[in-house]
Amino acid sequence: MAAYDIVTKARANGRATTKNYIENIFTDFIELHGDRRFSDDNAVISGIAFLDTTPVTVIGLEKGQDTKDKISRNFGSAQPEGYRKALRQMQLAEKFNRPVICFVDTSGAYCGIGAEERGQGQAIAECLYNLMTLKVPVISIIIGEGGSGGALALAVADEVWMLENSIYSVISPEGCASILWKDSSKAAEAAECLKLTSKELYKLNIIDKVISEKLGQKQSYETIKRLLLETINASMNIDENDLLEKRYQRFRKFGNT
Amino acid sequence: MIRKGIFKKPKIALEGNIKQSKTPSANIPNEMCVCCPSCNKMLFNDELNENLVVCSYCNHHFRMNSRQRLNMIADEDSFIEHNTDLKSENILDFPNYDKKLKNSQLESSENEAVITGVCKINSINSAIFVMEPYFMMGSMGTVVGEKITRIFEFASENRLPVIGFCVSGGARMQEGILSLMQMAKVSGAVKKHSDNRLLYITVLTDPTMGGVTASFAMQGDIIIAEPNALVGFAGPRVIEQTIRQKLPDGFQKAEYLLKTGFINDIVERKKLKEYLTKLLQLHNYK
Ligand SMILES: [Zn+2]
């Protein structure tokens, strides 16, 4: 399949969002709102739930489902408050020794006056910095769009998985085409160049698992639940220092010539 | 993407053992003087360079290349450069990237968009990285990420502070996802250095944007900026296109970041070396 067809699928209306994943994989989800600094950013959902019998922290970027919901969630583009809310929940997870599971689905962190004024770059930088040494297992799953730094803020993890028809990229194919060829209609070509599909990223060792979508959404939820249980049970037995060293080395290897 | 400065790499008297011979004459503008974009006065290149590339009339801070910055901060002959030979490769076979790299190497006389190493600052040992605006506008690819990561690892092992000069348009698109991964990789090395209770100072210069702002530029224990430097996550044009309105005056400028609380201070080039020396001394580095 052409890369841009996958881009279209990853962005499609009606594609399952973080909310669906939370409802179908976990039980007793309790949402915890707010960053205790400025506001509650609806583009990020965070809270605690059971994965089978294990309490876990769940954080996800939420694009919204119907039009009204999408607007209230800013189409999944988080403000700095969203990242600060996420970071607060990550730190609580560490305190209570809960694994962290992140769902990524965003075209990118929001670009706006307020977002800049309140330190969008600083908020993302703080997530990367603290996730690197968060003393609990972290697993990140890209379910739709993984747009640049705004996605990476929730994807500094022990393992990063992708749904088969999701994408992960440093820049949108449209943005790339308009910089490269001054022509955003060449997005399909740019999408090929960027190697942003799960298949390409698996080949490049950027991600650890690709979750098949061939057997339908229900099967994807079940697969993810099973894989999460396996991975978390295994990583809960790893020594804290080993876990962090492994996470460091996971990213250290990229571009180590 | 950020537009380049009004003139190319200015000629400056290079001191010490620094790669003087590699500066190609093609980079030196033929004109003997430039017009200050801030006050419109004509400035002689020689005088400008003697004045740390700062306008003597209005204090406008011109863009400065990485070697000039090093000469300004490091004690004479004290800089020992690390990993000079690391060069980017076109890992993803991205169109025109090979050519772009070659041109950037010629334009900047550098192998990559950052130089790293150790130096003495008023006799105090420090690790240092200086990003290069004349190499693809300091964009961060795998080699930039690798060199900065290595200097943090070296500083952790040798218990050195790190001083980092940032200038960057952001992540390097031509290296795709691998450039995004550098944000995480460098952040890991910065965090380890910090957990060793070592000092990291970032100096933000014009412009510091995108993935660099969203990672190591904003992770300093102390963050300072040069006057009038543009610092932000999204570029001003992207924001204008998104919100379809004009941005307020001074938006994303250093003075604005000082007001909103994201940097600790603004320090003029002329005072920078003494300022950094005092900070190092206040953290018990000798
Ligand atoms: Zn002037």
C-alpha cells in the first residue's frame, strides 16, 4: 500500500480513538483532570484503571469523536497544559509503582499564541526529560497519527508499538512537501520519503511491535491487552536500574555511528 | 524555516589553533560594509567583527558562526574539539539531501551543525557545544544528536559542567523519524548529567526553534538568551497560518520569554564570558 493511503487511514473519521482503547482494554477507568497549573486540556485524557488485575496509569492524546467532541478536544492537538497534566500523572504513577501506558494520536502539539506564551517547547522538553528516568515500566502505542514532538512527548518508553495503519513522523507529509517542493499537493511523494508507516519504522528499529488491523478493531483491542499483560508482567520483575538503562540504550542507539 | 542572516559568514580574525585554513574565501562577502537591519547605519565588517558582531550604534546582535562564538567564550588555545570527523549520511535516501549536506559543509566550513569539546573559561574547565547557524540553520539530525549526547556523557564521566549554545530551525526533516529520536536521545544524556548533580547552562541565540526548543534548549539548569533572539516551538509563519491573525510585536523574542518566565535572564554578548565565569564559580567549579 502506498504510504499516503496509510496516512489517509491513520487520519480517517471514525477510526478508533484513545477513548475507545481505554474502554475496551481496561476496567474501572477513573479520569483525573487538570495540570494544577493553568487548566484542563481535553486533548489529553489521563487517569488510573485496571489492566486485568494490575492498576495502571493511562494517558492518551484524544482527537474526539463527533464534531462537538473534536472541537472540545482541539482535534487532539495538545496545549502545554496537556503535557503538564500528562507529566503529573506519570509522576504519580512512579510514586505508586504503576506502569504507564500511553496512547498517541495527534497531528502535532498545538501551534498558537497561548501555547507559545505558556511554553509549549518547555512542556514537551520536560516530558522527554522525566520519562527517560521514570522508575516504572512505560509502554507507548501509536494508534493513529504520531505527529512530531507532540507525539514523542508521550512516546519515550521501554517499548513503542504501532497499529498497522498508523503513522509516526517528524513532520506532516504536507508540511514536508511545502518546504521541499513549495507544493503541499506533493504530500504523497513526501510521505514515501519520510518512511512514516509502521512497516518502514519497524524495519528501522524505531518501533518494537506492529499491531495488525486485519482481523478488525475488536481483535486489535484483545491483542493489545494480551501484549500489554505479557510485557508489563515481564518488566515488573526487572531491576529498576536495568529498566532505566535499557530505556536509555533504546534511544541511545539511534544514530550512534 | 527561518530565513538566514543578511550576510554570510563574516570574516573574523581567528585565533589559536582553530581551523583557520578551512575558511573558504567564497564565504567572505565582497562588500566591506553591511547595513544594520535594526538602525540602518552602515557598519564596516572589520569593526563589526572586532565588536563581537554587535552593532556599535544600536546594540543589534548579528548572527554569529560557531567558531566565532567559541573564540569569544573559550580561553585562547584551550579548546579541544571532539568527534570532528562525524558526518551525516543520507540514511533514508532523502531527495537532494547529499547535495544539501555538501553545500552546507562548504558554506559553513564545518562537517556538521554543531561543534563540541572541552575548553577553559577564565581557567575553569567546561564541556561545551556550539550549534552552527550556517549549516542547514543548525537543524538537528543524527550527527548533531550524537555529538551532543557524547559531550554530555563525557561531561558526566569527567564531572564537568556543560555550556550549550543553541541555534536551530528544529529537527532535520531529511533524516525523518531518526531526527525526532535525537530529541529523546539527547534528553536522556542531559538527565543523566543532571542526576550526577552537574551544571548545564543553555544560551539561546537567534533563532532557537522546534525540536531543539522542545528538548535540550529548555532543559538547562540555567537558561539565558541573547537580546532579541527568537525562541519558540512553532515558527511564527506556521502560527500565523494556523490562527490566521498577525502575531503581537516582540512575540517569541527573548524579552518576551523573560517576561513569561521561561528564561532566567538576557545577557549581552560583551558580558557573556564574565557572566558564565561567575555562574561556574557560584557552582564551585574552579
Ligand atoms: Zn544598528
